[in-house]
Amino acid sequence: MKKKTNMNKQVTAFVLGALLITSIAPTSTATDWKSPSAQASASSANQAQLSQQPISSITQDKVTAISKKGGFELHFPSYIPGDKTSINLNFSEKTKHVVASFFSQAAAPFYLEMWNGDIAAESKGLTMIATNKGTSYQGTQEENFGNVNVLVWEEEKGVIYRLVSKLSQEELLKIAESVKKGVQIKLIEESSEEQVLSGLNTTSASELFGSPIQIPSYLPSSVKQESVAISCSINKSERKITIYDQAAAETGSYFSLDYEKGSLTKEYTAETKPIQLVQGTAFIGNAPLLSFTHPEIKQLPLLVWEEDGVVYTLRANTSVEELKKIAESLSK
């Protein structure tokens, strides 16, 4: 697990299309990947814009290594809906599942799962259809934020392939029928850099995060509702939602609210004091700030608390009382 950093880590404000404030306490690395069928749906990402990230072709060495671990050869689709698609490839040592996650700027994301299994067991409750793969099975499954479509088939004897998405069944069929040996795809380069989805609304952010996301109903007077934006940072299987003021570079109204899965630790609460919210005990402190546009602002008040397995980190160029009002407006 990556160690959470102290709250006294310096926060740097910069302009990258819109103002972002770097996280004081980055999320930890997940120890195991969970199948998308066991997570909340990550649909509505068609409203997100993918940041430009370095990509590289999946090397034969990597494909071979994962194939050996999974016990079968990996096949990929030649038909991929959308534009500027970025692809993650994951393997679970625990479940022996391989999953390719496809995130597009112009279409809903989809997931292609591959594993050794029993098609009879995996097709229960689904409708049999004829495809160029032979007999396949389609249907829907319930997720936290609505139903998603699924399409299951046996790519090779004993090797199950399953597509999961809010794309239409027709699109899933096109993807499935384009899956074959030798198709080359591109993968997000494995590095410490994060992939950032921006331009989200609360619905798409909730679906990506797997828990409800809301903009505080109370905002500092210096922050205009129309300038508030939402982004999602993805680092491997971690996801952090950030709500922030896009106008901060001009106005100095630095405001951000992070949602991260996890629990409060001493790394989160170092050099802070407890304070009571309607949600329970929170911790107040200061986040040092380095701003190129407003060098006179040296730090931001910071408020952090935990609720239902989510850690909230709120920073704003305002008073402690205002921070409390912002935080407590989320409970209404």
C-alpha cells in the first residue's frame, strides 16, 4: 500500500485548462482488482474528456506474461466505439481474471473480462443468441447507478469472455464479433502519472466513483456555481473525485473537495485539531499553498472527515466557519 502523505505537504495550484489543486493525501493502491460486475457501473464517461496521457503498444512480452498467468491467450476487439480511447489492462492473481477497460472521449466505457470458466454457469439468467462466435448470451445486470448490458460467450473452449457496459446491446455485439487473435490495441503507459477525466457531472462522477457524489449546496461567496467543475483521477484501480473552482486562478477563490475511498488515519490527521460537524468528528488544519497567480496566499484552511467509507478533504480560501457550513451542507 502506498503511504498516505502528511497534511503539511505543500499544495501547488496550477492552470491545466482549469485550476486543479494537487492532493495532500493521495489514495492508496488497491491490493486486488475487482471485476466491474462487482463494482458500480462506470458509465456516462462519454461526458468526460480524457487528458492527454502517454500511451504505448502492448508488447508481446506483456501479453505473453499475462496469458501465462491466466492460462489462455488474450484476444482483443478491432471495433472500439468512440474516439481517443484509452485502455487499461489488469490481471487479478486472486480470481485469475483478465480485464481490459476501454475509456473513450465520445462513448460510454466498456469492460472486456476474460477467464477460464463454465459457460453454462456464467450464462444463467441471460438470453441465448446466435453470433459469429457461435452461441452467445446477452442480458442486463443491476448496478448501483442503473442497469448495464452484458454479453457473454465462449471465445475458446473453457475460456469465457464477457462484455459489460451501458453501451447498447447492438454495440456490444459489434465489439464481441470483432474480437479475434492478433488484434493490436494501445494501453495507457504504466507510470506514476494519473489519467484524468474532466467535464463530469454528479451522475457520471457517482458512477465512476461507485458512491453518490454531490456538490455542496453551500459554497463560499467568492465561488460561483457556474464555475464549479468535477474531475476524476484514475491511478491504476484507484479513483478520486475532485470538485473545484475553475475560476480560482483569476479570483484567488481556491476551493476543492476530494472524495476518496478509505478511512482516516494519522497520516490524514497529522497537525490538525478535532472539530465537530453534523456528520461527526472532523479535523481542521492548514494546507500550505504555492500559487503562481496569487503568491500572497500562503496556505489554505483544510477540513477532513470520514463518512460511510469515504474520506472527504475540503480546502478553501475562506474561514473555518465557512468550511463547516460547506461540509455540513453535504448532509442535507
